[in-house]
Amino acid sequence: MTTRLIRFSAITLASAALAAAAAVLIIWKGLPPSPSAIVVTVVVPVTMAVAGFVALRAGRDWQLAYALSMIATAVAVVAAEAFLDFMFLPRQQAELRELVNQRSTLLAQQGMAYRSQGEEWPYTAGCSFAHPRCNYVEPGPSDHPALLPVRSGRVVPLGGISGVRTVFCNEGSGLIVYDADEHGFNNPQGLWSQAPLDVLLVGDSYTHGACVEREDTFAATIRQVYPKTISIGIGGNGPILELAGLREYGPTLRPKVVVWVFTIDNDFSDFERESQNSVLRAYLDGEFSQKLLSRQAEIDDGLKSYFRKVMVERLISQAQPVSPAKAVHIDTQIGSIRDFFSLASLRRLLGVYFSWPVRDYQGVGDVLSKAKVLTESWGGRMIVVFQPSSYSFIGFNRFDGISDMLQKDFARTVAQLDLPYVDGLAILRSAEARQPVFWGLGSHTTPWGYQALGAAIRDKVGQIVAGQDG
């Protein structure tokens, strides 16, 4: 028995030597971008190797203790991965499916009730029509986004259906339903006729006010001091779609201040996707416009027809909710054999990334520069807001330093354009000391988070209006 343990100890020590060699190879080839990955691929193997060689020289008892500790560590790591794969994450997925089903079921129930009363249908507004993951968009040709058929041809609509009851989302504040404004955005009616505006907000789902009541959104908080404030944010927007919205609506609304909310979670990937679309690329060149402001009636008809066909009639005829996999992105690889043995869930929780997504700061900076020039053409000023993701606040990711690095890199891009800047990461970290600012991993901010960052944006707007910034 003792001989077997000695042999096993020797194998374990050899593994430690191989771990050290692997760490040296990784260092030679280049460190991974994530600080957590550096710890896992370099610090841990080197520590294992040093401890192993110390045990080798210290004698048989130390070798056995080292071997047993390595076994215990391996068992603990596998157990943690098993817990995440088969207990914790599936429960989160089930809760997410239930929220999606609630949304779809309410849409179907209200649709049937409204039809029986001869009233307008409710519609869903999860994200931009041009976003390929929207639950109501059929994939279009690879060269351009889905185009909406309307009376005068085809368009890429940037808002929703005007003046209708709109079913939104649910992450903790209950199912959010709002009445859309004159151009299908999440604002009170009557503001579009009050140009020039005080403030125009441009962005994605955070600017849209995802999953909180309207009074908790950025726009509502700013509206407390600057009542002529409109948000044209829609979930799924990326930088080019946001530039498109500013070009379509900005010159008519002529806001004194444009607030551009940049979401670090997905705006870089959205930019890469949008830059491959010939229709959207046209917004980067010259004065291209679809004249959407004057085409709202036909956009409404086109979207209503599309929703009835794709969403409501399907729900009623099949008497079942929209498939959660269709309505929301769910990682179908969780629990697979490959992901289990690569510790995918544990690595995701710890923020261990061995490769780094492409972040085209130059391309995004070019979009911001065009937006700045456009805003200044009517005498306005532009503010850029950094919106962090939930991964900066929940789990071990909050300690790995990645969020700070991304914020600093983006802040440098904004500084090169001489644009006023609001660091949402710092604002929400301060707010988190009093109340949670995110519901969970992958969620949007809580009402408290929206209000805190909205107040900071409002204060920056006040500085701009008073001429105290720049």
C-alpha cells in the first residue's frame, strides 16, 4: 500500500512539473487578457510546482500530504462545477423561462381580450427590429438586417408602433407594460411637438428603460428638471443604429443636449454586426436617411401586420407561449460533457477568459465623432455615458479588474473626442453601497440603479446647460 502511495505521489509531483512547464509556455506565448486567467494559468501552476518540489525534497510524508491535497482540490473543483451545471444555473434558466412565458402568456390573453372587444392589440417591444435575436424578426439576407415591408417599399424601423399598449419585460419589478409615444418609443405622449428639446437620449435597452417602470428610467429622472426630454433608446441597438436614430430624429428635435449611453456589455459586438450590414453602413456615409419621421403611419401598419402574423396569431392558434429559446438567448451548452470537463461554468463565474472579444475602439470612436458633428450642426452638445454590465458587480468578476480596464480604455476614446463623460461604473459602485444595482448576472439595473445613474446624467446635463463643462 505504501509503495502505491509513493508511486501516486511521484505521479502527482510529475504533474506539478508539467503544470510549471505549461505556465512557462503560456508566459512565452503571451499572457491571457483576463487577470483571473493569469492566476489560473500561471500563478496556480507555478505554486503547484514549487509546492511539489518542496514536498519531493522534504520526504515521504510531505509527498503523500501534497498528493492528497491535490486530490482534494480536484474533487472540490469538479464538485463546484457540478453544482453550477446541474443545480444553480438550471434553476436560473427555469426562472428566466418562467418570466418569458409570463410575458408571452399575457400578450396572448390580452390579444384575445382586445380582439373580442374590438380594441387595438397589445404588442411586444423587446428590442430593435434590426437585431437578429429579436423574438419577432425572421432572419434576412446576410448582407443586411431584416427589412419591414411598408406601403412605399421596405424600411429598417428604429422605434416601435406609435400609441399602443406595449408589453416589455420582467426581471424583478414585475411585467412592464407601457403606452408607446408618437413614434413607438418609451416616452409620454406630446413631447415630439415641443422642439427644440432639452435632452435626447440615445442608446440600447438601458436607455429604453428595460424591465423597470417608466418613472424609474433615465429619461424620467432627467425629465424631473428638464421636462422636454425624449429617449429613442431601443433594446438591441448598437452604435450604428444609435447614429441612425440621431440622424433620423435629431435635426427635427434639435435637442440642447444629446446623451449617448454606451453599454460595454454588448455595444462592441453590436458594432461589429451592424458594420456588416449594407443598409446600416449607409448611415456612416454622407446624409443618408430613411425619412422615418414622416413615415410613422406606414411603419405602424407594417409592424402591426408583422406582429399579428408572427406573434399573436401564433400564440392564439397554438395556445402556448413563445419558445423561450426563441425569445431570449439561453446558453444551450450548459451541462454538456465538453463544457463540464472544461469547467465552463466555474470559469464564467470567476471571470477566467483565455481569449478577448474584439473591441474596435477606433470604429466606435468614428461613430461617436460623426454623432458629435451632427449634434453640433444644430448647436447642441453631446454627453457620453459608460453603462457597465451586471458582471462588474456580481460574482467574482467584480474583483478581477476587467471592468476598470474597459472603462479606462473607453474613457480615453471619449477624451480624444473632447466629449463630456459620465463614468457609470463609479456611479453605480457608489450607489451599490446603499442598495443592489443589478438583479442578477445578465440582468439590467434595478430601479435604484437606474435612478442613481439617471441622477448623475441629469447633473452632467445641468453642467452643460450652465456652461460649466467644456
